[in-house]
Amino acid sequence: MLFSEVLAPEEVKSQLRRAVSSGRVSHAQLFYGMEGCHTLGLALAYAQYINCPDRTETDSCGVCPSCVQFQQLAHPDLHCYFPHSAGKDSSSYTYYTEWRSLIQETKGLFSLHDWYQRIGMENKQGMLNKEDMDLLLPQTALKAYEAEYKVFILWMVEKLNPQIAPKLLKTLEEPDGKTLFLLITENHDQVLNTIVSRSQLVKVRRFNTQELAEILQKEKHCEPSAALRIAATVENNLIEALHYENQAEDKLQWFSAFQEMMRYAYALYHPVKVFDFSQALQWVSRMESFGREGQKQFLRYALVMVRKCVMQNIPLERLAPTSPSENEWISKFKVFIREDNISPFYTLLNTAVKQVEANANTKMLFTDLLFSLGKHLKK
Ligand SMILES: [Zn+2]
């Protein structure tokens, strides 16, 4: 991939190029950017750039044999590892065809959810496992075939099984020759400290609203005002912004599920309202049907909605744009979000995201969530 194809702030591209031109390339680098940052694209462009014999000050040439192989993800010195199903005999290489095609379709701009969908594992949590390490370690010991640098990309390194991390640490500390580890994470605080401490941090920020709106105008031919509105609605998440139209349907689903959740939670402890247990159970089944990644996205949406209520209460609603239907609903619901329950709401929803990640039982998790929210909704 060329740097010019990567949708990331210029300053981080310059930082990477400067390291190459000054010969100060750190052999282990941790690329950290929230979902929607083009970190994988950056790592791929960097790997290509550092190995291109005809690179200029700004980019790789894109046409030399090395560049062509990097572009096709077929260079013998490029090794990618990423989360996948935890089954025995299953390694990143089992899914390499899917990995290559998704990168080629999206230029490496996709979410973990997109990846899990591609390999048909929405309901499970992937990981980098022992099989991956068994493949990776011998590769690190070999000399580079053709390239100046052997490059190892570990995408979503926070999903590395902690039990096998010690093996990786040793290589990170004393790599053989010109070996480059490009580790990528969306959750800096979930990466093992021992890995963080051995890597140089490359922080990739999200575009701000104005910058993102300009990208939407260019890539999606949006009108300037629509582009600004979309950028603000998706909280500057580039992936969501580019797929905004596809997401509209999901958003409607989340909105109705969120309304139901609050309605049932409210009725639970209400002196007059009747709590319909069978309907609440139907809601829990609906949660199950979302799959793990869908549940996480729903819970994040719920967090955003709660925050929007807070902002309307302050009122700072202009900072939290909402659709007309969300807006109408929030204007009635916001009175239930108060100073004394806002913090428990955040904690409950954030904890639920972590529990979904930890493979908790969906029925118990969401039933419990209803009851806990209900307690805090009670006046
Ligand atoms: Zn080249």
C-alpha cells in the first residue's frame, strides 16, 4: 500500500518516514488508534516503504518488484498475524485468503467486527494463539529472503493469548538482524505491559470533524453540510462514516432495542407499571441474536444515547447530534438520567461490554443488566 492511499493524519505518516530517512527505525512499534483509525493501512504502507529501493521522500514507488509483492500481500518477508477462532490447528494462515481479500477490498480499513463477520465467527471471540507463535518464531530466526527488513504485523495484539506472550517477548527484545515488528491495537490498556514496555508507541489519532467531513466530500461526494453532520454523528469514526448508509439499518435496530431495554428496566421497580417478564425475555433473546460483536456495538450505542441525554440536560445537545426520532425520544427520557445515576449507567454498560468480550452467558448478562438499570432508573 502507498502512504497516499492511507487515510491517516499527515503528521503520523511524516513521523514514520522521518524514522526511515534518519535510520532510526525501532524494531518493535506499537501502532495505537481507536476503531476507525487506518492503523493497518499505515503499517502496510510503512512495511512497503521501508523495503522499496526506489522510495522517494514521501512514498514508495509502487511499481518495483518489492512494492508489487507488498501490494498483493504476497511478499515472502511480510508476515501477518491476527485474531481468529481459537480451535486447535487453526492459525492465522488458515484464514490468509480471507485476510488478503478483505484488505484488498477495503485497503485495510475495516473493524474487528468486519473481520469476524468475514470469517463467520460473530458469536465468538478470536485470539492469536499458540499455533501462531509456533509459525512466527521460526520465521523470525530465518534471514530475509529478498527484503531489507522482515516485517511481522500483529493486528489486534491485545488478543494475544497471554500464556504464549513470553515467547514473543524474547524475540521482541532480541530480534535477529533487520526484523520489524509492527504491532497494532485499538485498546492500548489491554495490551500486556511487557509488550508495551518493549515497543515504541506510534499513536494514531482520529480525524477531527472538519477533516473527516472533507474526506467524506472527496470519497463519498457528500455535500459539505451532510458531511459535517455524518462526521459528528459517528463521533469521527472513519469506518462508520464511510459506511454510514449501510449502518442506518443497524442504528434503527439498536435504537428500538435501547428503547425496549429502558422501558423494561423502568417498569421493573415502578409502583404502578406492570413488568412483562415474557417480553423482557424476548428482548434478551433479541440480544442473543445480535451476536457478540453486535452486542458490543449495541452497548456502545447505549452509552452514546445515555451521554446524549446528559448533554440535553445540561444542555449541550448541539455537541451530540441525534436523528429526529432519537431526539424526540430523548427529550422525554432525559429526565430519568440524573446526576445520581449517570455514573452507575456508564459503569453498568461499560462492564457489560467487557463481559461480552469475556464470553459471559448472554441470557444472564442481559437479564442482570435489565435489573441493575431498573434499580438506578427508580426515582
Ligand atoms: Zn518500490
